[in-house]
Amino acid sequence: MWTQLLIVCPLVFLGGFVDAIAGGGGLITLPAYLLAGLPPHNAIATNKVSSSCGGFVAMVKLGRAGCIPLRECLFAVPCALIGSAAGAKLALSIGDDVFRMILLVVLPLTALYVLAGKGLKDEPSGPPLSDCRLYAFTALISLLLGVYDGFYGPGTGTFLLLLFTGVAKMNVRNAAGLSKAVNFSTNIGSLVTYALSGKAIFALGLPAALCSMLGARLGSSLFLKDGTRIVRPVMLGVLGIFFVKTLYELLF
């Protein structure tokens, strides 16, 4: 267990830091649990323990700064909880090879979307959406990404940020705040499902959660200071690492 903690805790700290800035901390934390020797489903479940705690810290930090739009949360959060619970149930019934096949489709499209410069501006381009369309889009995005997060997870925060800014036409600060609230909800929904199945290893996940919380606190402070300027390079770096890792696993 001590060896596993030495492997997991530093990487979970880094993952919490990255996740608070641009999402995608799971791209670092989930491989950390796999590197420590956990089977895939146990790794995903235990990762939810630490990421839930780190996500809560980042959400509170941005909430206190006034970045979380409460009306959108009323529609998005319930959808996120439902989607993540359904995704976790699906993951428990499917082998891990399916995960890699999905990522090979999702990652290149996401990287192209980021490189095109969409969804990362301080203010959205074009006219804002009506309230009804805004609530509908944020709810649908939260439901679909909730399923993905429960099923696998890494990159959920990044995808949420991209879709809330690019599709729902939200500004970066509010999109980041809503992303944190939704991502915390997806973590909780899937964690409950995995915990009930006995897959979560709390003896490892809880110490790692302290590291995740510390990283999230530092990362969210940096986001509030530098805003969009730091989101884009961090997001691109995370997507690049994740794509290389997935391609390597497929080939070797």
C-alpha cells in the first residue's frame, strides 16, 4: 500500500491542479492508479474518490468568486447525476478495450476543436442563446458527458468547458464554474454506483484525496488570476499527452 501511495499521491496532486485550471485531471490521475497496479474498474472507482474531493474544492473556490451560474446548475446537475450513474453501470458490464476504441474517436476531434480556437474566448462569439435553449443545451451536455464520466471519465472537465463555451455560448468564467459543478456531480453519481459494487478502494483513495484537494486549491487560484490565458495551453498539453498515451496503448 505504501508503494501505491508513493506512486499515486504526487500524480493525483498534479491532476487536481490541472483539473482546476482546464479540466482533464483524470488524464493524469487514472493512469496513476493503473500504474500502481489496480485493475481497470478498481482504478476508475478509486479515482472517483480522490477526484470528487478535489473537484469539490475547485467548485467551492469558483463558487465563492461568483463564477457558477445557479440557474443553469438547476438543470445541468440532475442530468449529470443521472448520466454518470448510468455510465458507471454500463462500465461495470463492459471490458476495458472498449474504452480505448472510444477515445480514438473522441480525442482527435477534441484536439482539432481546441486548435481551431473555438470555445475558449473570454466572451462567446455571436448572439447569446435564449434562456430556454441555454438550459436545454447545458442539460443535454451534462447528461451525455455524465454518461462518459461514469463510463470512463478522463477529459470530462475539458469536454464540458469546450461544449459550454462553444455550444452553449457561455463565457469562460461561467463555463468553468458550471463545468466544476457538473463534474463534481458526475463524480458523485458514478462514485456511489462503483462503491455499491465494491470496486472503490478507500484506503488508497482517501489519502490521495487530500493531495487532490491541495492541487485543486492551487490550480483554481491560478485560474482566477490568469483566466483564459492559461486555459488554452494547459488544455492542449493535456489532450496531447492523453492522445499519445492512448495511441501507445493501442499499438504496444
